[in-house]
Amino acid sequence: MRGVHSAVDDIRRTVFKEVARLAFEGSDPRQADQIPFKMIQGDVAHHRHDVFLERAIVEERVRLAMGLNMRYAGDATPISEDIQWAEKFQEHYQNPLVNIIPYACNACPPKQIRITDSCQGCISHPCMNVCPKDAIYLDKDKHCHIDQDKCVKCGKCYNQCPYRAISRIDRPCAAACGMDAIESDELGRAKINYDKCVSCGMCLVNCPFGAIVDKGQIFQVIRSIMQGDRVVAIVAPAFVGQFGKDSLPEKISAAMKALGFHKTVEVAVGADMCTIEEAEDFLMKVPAEQSFMATSCCPAWHSMVEKLFPEQFKNISMTLTPMVFTARLMKKEDPGCKVVFVGPCAAKKLEAIRADIRSDVDFVLTFEELLNLPIDIESCFDPIFEPPQELIDEWRAAYDVEPDEVPTFYVEDEYGTLYFYYGNSRIRVAEHFNDKGKSIGTLLEDVIRYSAAHQTAGI
């Protein structure tokens, strides 16, 4: 359940780790078929009535984590035979993004109001008095019961009982869905009406049986890195809240480098570009052409408006999202790179598979998926910023650093002294600033000016 760690989280994250390990090792594809047996060992079930069901569910989780389509019960194709499709980097996964594994669903009852044995048979019967459908009746012992054929699940009786003897049962996934997209199949199991679904992921994080799973691209990202692609990670600013106050930007940057990412950029740069363009759009169109303007940044919200309020769709700004702005900036600077967006929301996967976005954003990972790759962010350290090339060249000339030496940046020793590192050369920051008359603030201004000068039109 959302906000509370559970066995469902453990299963989900172990699947991510195993898929990542498979991708990094590049081993025999048949190893993918062994993941369910590795995770569910022995012959005694841990969470369900038998180990065979548990393994079958894990197998579908592995398939979906690799971006493959879900396999139904009658299909005996092993993961290893489909792994070739997961390795085709140029092909984005197909809809649906969010999937319910049918045999993992508990077929929870839809919304029901029930009177429990705690009913005291009071003489005021407030539950009966407020029922608009006369659905509540008394038995021979003067205890109340509900005629489910008459009950409309309004909850008025639930709110009136002084003994809290009336319970209300909601199917968790359906209760969490703001689009009323959760329905039932012929066996009473939950199914998604994809004409209504906006891929927000609320059903996924609220299913206590872990039956709802979204597709992932962990395997594709890692294989792209391993084959030598320059994979650039563009990270949502929300990482600060996701990873904790000690997970500083320099730690994230170092962790991404350790994983093999070519470069890491915060999507805040795209957010700034989005803000400027959206402000210009607003000034031009409101109120001359439309009475108000809604934001365009959230793909789930954007889809919700299109489905539920089509008459208001024209009022949504057509400005690109920060993710797309940042991705296009990266591809303009390095046309051959691959871009992976890393953020908190599964709905960004929905945005990335749009036909007009596919060439900009190659992959999407959630923070949860990233955290289960084999790296400890807390153990990493790297600079907060990268100085502009002009400044690097100036330092190289001043300190006689070889052109092919790769510079790292400033770090603080145990005594609080800051140093620049160039290969094996170490330069005290104080010496550099004293010589050049620059402060940390001035250096940051250099970086900002450099970035602004290189943000050209047409992104």
C-alpha cells in the first residue's frame, strides 16, 4: 500500500534487481527463466496457496519489468524466447502501460456496505432512519441487516451508526482510480478499461495483492549502456525528496557515472525553458483567444482532460514539457546520444511513447526502478556542477595539465579545504581564486552565463 513498506514492495524491487543483474551480466537468456525459481524457492508458498502460482506471477512481473507484453495463462512461451524483443532498443514498449495480472488478482468485492455482529440492536435505529432505499431491516433479535439488492452504497448508514458496527468495503484499486477505469471480468477479477485509463499508476500503488504492474525499461537502458551508447540521464528535480536530504546532487551524479551513464542533467533546465515559453503563450492567448490556460506538464492530467472534459482541451498550453525540452537540448548538444528520463511518475512512460516524442526520449525509469540498480547512492560523491570548457582550458594552461587528462572537479578534504583534481594533479581552490580573483559565487555565474549562451533557439 502506498506509503507503507510491504511484501509487495519487496517482490517488486527484487524483480527490478534481478532484471538489472541479467542485463549487466549479458548472460544466457535462459537465466531469465530461472528468476521465478530464484525468488520463490522450496515447495512451500509464502504469500499464496501454492508456489506454482507465486512463480507464475513473478514470471509475468519479470516480463513486464523488461517491457514485454503480458502473457496469458494459456501461453507457454518462456521469457528467454521473447527476450530478443526486449533487446530492440529502437522499439518502445506497446500499450497498455499498466497491466493487471488476472491470476494475481484476489477478485476483491466491489464497494459494499455490511452490518457486522457488533450491531447492538438499539431502539433508535439511526441506520434505518437515514437509508434512502429502505434497504435495512430487523431480524427476530432486533439486529439490523442490509438487503444488498436494494442498497445503493451511499454510506449514510455507515456514517450514522453510534457503535461503528457497519463496515464499508471498497476494492482498493477502484477506490484509488479517479477515472472510474477499474471494472470486473466474468470471474469478478479487476480489469482496466483502457478507454478511461490515463496510466497514472494509482491503482498499482494501492493494490494490496500486487496484481497490478507497469512495464519498465530497466533491461533496455542497461543493455544500451553495455553496448557502448552514450546514455544521458535527465533527472527530475524531485530526486531530493525521493532519495532523502543526504542524497545531494553530487552523489546522484557520481552514482549515475558509476552505473555507466555518460552524463547526468537535472530537468530543471527544461522546466525553466518550459516556464518561459508557457508565459509567452499565456500573454499572447489569454484573454484574447481563451479565458484561461492550463498547464501541459503532466501527461496523466493532460489525458484526463482529453477524456473527461474535451471541451476544455483547447485551453491546455501546447508548450512542451520539461522532460521533452531537456531531452531535445541533450540531443542538440550530442545528436548521437540516448536519453533516459528518471522521475517519480509512471505516467511519463505514457508521454515518452507518443509518436511525436519517441525520437527525443529513448527510455524512462522511475526513481523506484533506479534505486534497485546495483549502486549505493550514499557511497558516491561527485561535483555539484561542471565548469564550462573555456574555464577548463584556462585551468589546463595555468597549471600545465595534459590535454588528454580528464578533469574532475572540486572536493573537500577532512579539514574543509577545497581542491580541484585533474588526473593526478591537485590544485587548492583558494590558490586558484586568489590568483584569478574569483569566488565560488563568481565561478557559478560563469557556469550560468555559459549555459545561457549555449541555449540556442529551436530546441
